[in-house]
Amino acid sequence: MISPNIFRDAIISGANNLANGKEKINKMNIFPVPDGDTGTNMSFTINSASYRICGKDFISLKKVSEIVASAALRGAKGNSGTILSLLLKGISLGFKNYDKQAAKPDVLLKGLEIGVKEAYKAVNKPTEGTMLTVVRVAAEKARAFLDYKKSVSLKELWSEVCRGAEEALKMTPNLLPVLKKVGVVDAGGKGVCLLFYGMLSVFLGNGITSVSTHNNKASLESNNVSKDENKSILGVVDDLNADINFPYCTEFICQRNKKSGTGKKINVMKSYLETIGDCVVVVSDDNVVKVHVHSDKPGLAIQEGLKVGELIDVKISNMREQNRQLKEAAQYDRVSNEVKLLPAEPVNDVGFVSICAGNGIKKIFSDIGVNKIVAGGQSMNPSTDDIVKAVLATPAKTVFVLPNNKNIILSARQVIPLVRDRKVVVIETKTIPQGISAMLSYNPGDSNEKNFSTMLQAVSNVKTGQITFASRNAEFGSIKIIKDDIIGLIDGKLVIKSKNPVKACAKLVAKMIDKNTSFVNLIYGDLISNKQAAEARKKAESKLFPNTEISVVDGKQPIYHFIISAE
């Protein structure tokens, strides 16, 4: 049987196990574009749920699973995080009738099966050989096992789920040739296995998997951000991460009772907390005890607090994750420029939200009518909740959302059922040029339905080129890539490599245009100087047809030396 608190512990254990392996997952990216964030996205998503339930006692499977599903959905980052949140939503639906009773193992499996269907339904063109395959096969293997055995224990059934997931993971290179060529399994599938095995630890009676201080160390690579950009902030973050031995800042307040809340008991608690962490502060008066401790075992700290009195407030923060986010913010101009988004009444007919990175690109979208900008893009996917806040801050009855990145589209779609006081329309733009073209095609005099059609047509007319650096060695067709090579992509397909971003830009423009091309736009990033941008324009102009116009814009975007559009 599975009780509410066993489910709670399983989710926390799964989150911890995934956190331990997230950096390894990040490095499993099969494409040499800097985007190795699958592990981070999945870990952030499940931790959004884990933090909400850690240290709390539950009597209802329905309640705890609803909290997990809701928090994961709002915290979902990227495609992998969104798919993970949908699995948890399915499990919650499986427990919807279990208000105050434990459930048999088959109820958990039924919920997982619902989650698999939800995940497949959410993806436009499900690809086998991905995490979708892993969760589907895991559920199918467990169902066959249950049908054969008829009656099994929770640990037996979930062991079969884990075996099925592991088998499916090993199959992924045979289903996706690109995985086999690079010699890796699917990163999202690996994350699913880590989550499931973490949950299994609780079901086997081995307790909650601990967070490893070594494996959970945040990645500090700068992804080629300009050397002087936010240097002082990044240095501080690096120093902080190096000093964090106990990552969870745990604070709680206990209501003192006559028997347990004695001075002696409080001193015993303080002494115990000092054995499992540092920065211990315990303050008390006649009614309450307030506790602060940094520990890698927040659950144990809270359990000790319960010996003193009833918990009336609990707060757990992952300091490493906070520092990672601060570092990310510094890299993407968010520290000094991000404005807190406040809800606004939907008084206007139409509004727009765009996801992008780089002050120049943000200004472009603002200038052409976008109301709210969400910081994000390649290797920095915003959560569903980030997009929800931007939508709610847009004073419009209908809000068009432009993801501008294929890995953000699923998260954007999940915003639709979460916002109830206004209509959300997602234009599934995969690149910055597509987003700009969609905005420029909007006609205020047309209906929303007609504009939706017009914007989609505009998106389909845009070719997108991207010049960036290779994040790893790789081989695609006849092109052999060495880490840090300059590479060029057209609509996501790698077509050239070079040692010089300016020359690569000119080559890519030549491949993107034909005699029907009217406009070419070059958006240069924060690693390209004004002199290099002028040189790129000159070289690109030599490749153009007589009727083709060219413009150059300083986008200040990270990752991409140049973003090119051809229409």
C-alpha cells in the first residue's frame, strides 16, 4: 500500500536522486549547440514540487499529489520539465478518489499510465527514442507484470517500472540514430530513470535518497559570456557556491507546548542541529521557538523541531539553486534590468508576451508592440510560472505568447489552462526571427482568429540562420565538429563550420537566400564587436541579389554570434 507520507517521501527522494545526476544529464546533449540543460530543467521542475511538501505531514493522497502536480506544472522548465510535470499530473489524477485512505500499488501505476497519455497528447509530433518512450515502456512493462502476477507489492511493482525504464533507455540509441552516432542515450530518459530509482529507494524501505554535495555542484561554465560582463557578480556567486557545504537553508517556527517546549528540550534540539548542519540559530520566547539551520538533511531538522512543538511555519531554500539562478541572471542581463511583474486588469483587447534574451532583442520586441518580455532562450528556459506571471501582467483580454524557441513551446502551452481571466494564444515560434515576423504581420483591424492565421503564415515564410560555437565534439553527415568550432545552422540544421564567425555569417547568408529573397536581417550578439558587425555586413552584401535589402541590428544576445533572417 502507498500512504500519503510514503508518496511524499518518494517524490523528495526522486528529486534528490535527479539533482545528484543533473550535471551528468546536462552533458549528454547530442547536438553541439550550447543547450545542455535537460538535467537542470527536470531537476528544477521536480524540486518545485519537493520543496512544497518537504517537512509536512499529509493524511490525504489526493491532497499531496495535487500539490505535487500543481507545483511541478508551474515550475516546469523546457520540454523535458513540462513532460515530467504531466507525468505527475497523471499520478495526481490516479489518486483523485483517495482522500483519506492508502492506495494499492496498481493505483499508482494507473496514474503513471494517465500521465504517459497526457505527455504524448501534449507533444505535437511525439518522437520515439526520447523520454516519452522511456516512460511509456516502463508503464507497459509494469502493467504486463501486474496482469501476470495479479497481486504484487508496491516495491515489486515499482521495481518493474524501473527495470522497464532502464530497458527502454538502453533502446533509445536504436530508435534515434543520432543518439547512436554520438554514443549516448536520451538525456530526458536518463532523468526519468533517476527519478524512478529515487522513488524506489523509499518503496524498498531504504529511506530518502540524500543529495550529494559533490554531484549536485552547480555548473559554473560561462558559455562564452563576455569577460567583463557582470564579472563581479559572477565572482561572488562562484565564491558562494564553493563555500556551501550544506545547501538547504531551513527555517521553521514551533508553537511551544508545556511538556516538549522546555528549555532543556530546546537545547537538545540545538545541539542535534549542530551535528547535521551549520549556521544554527535558535531563538525562543514563552510561546514559540524560531529555528534557522543550513543542512543537507532538512527533513531531519524539521523532525527534530516537531519534538519541541507544533510547526506553524516552514521555509526551505536551496542556496546552490539560488546562486545558480543568480549566475544565470548575471549572464543574461537580468540582474539590473528585470522588473517585477504585477498582475494587471485585462482592459485592452489584445496584448503580447515574448520570450527572448539580449537587451537589443528585447528592445526590438518592445518597439514593435510586445507588452511584456520574459527573459529566456537557448540554455535558459523560463518556467511555466514565469510565463504565467508575464501574461497576468499584460492588461489584455487576449494575450498572444511568442516562445521563440522550440524548447519553450510546451511550457508556453501549459499556460493556457492556468490563466482563467483572459484568453491565451500561443504562436509556436521557434526562433527570434519568426517571433519578429509574427509581430510585424499583426493587423489591429483584423479579428484575433484572422491574425492568428496571418501570424502563422508569416512564421512559415521566414528562414532562420544562427552562428554559434560548438559545445562539444560531434559529427553530422560529412561535417566533423570540434569543440569551440564556429558552426552555422539553417532552421536548426547544421550546414557549415568555420573558425571565424564573420566569414561563417557571410557563408550562411549565401546558403539562405535566392532570387526571391527580399530582406536579410543580421542580429549580432554580445561577443561580436561593432567593427566585426560592419565587416559581416560588407561580406554578406557581396552575396546578395540586386533586389535584396539588408539591415544590421545590435541584439546583444548571448550564445549566438549572429541570428539571421531571410524573407
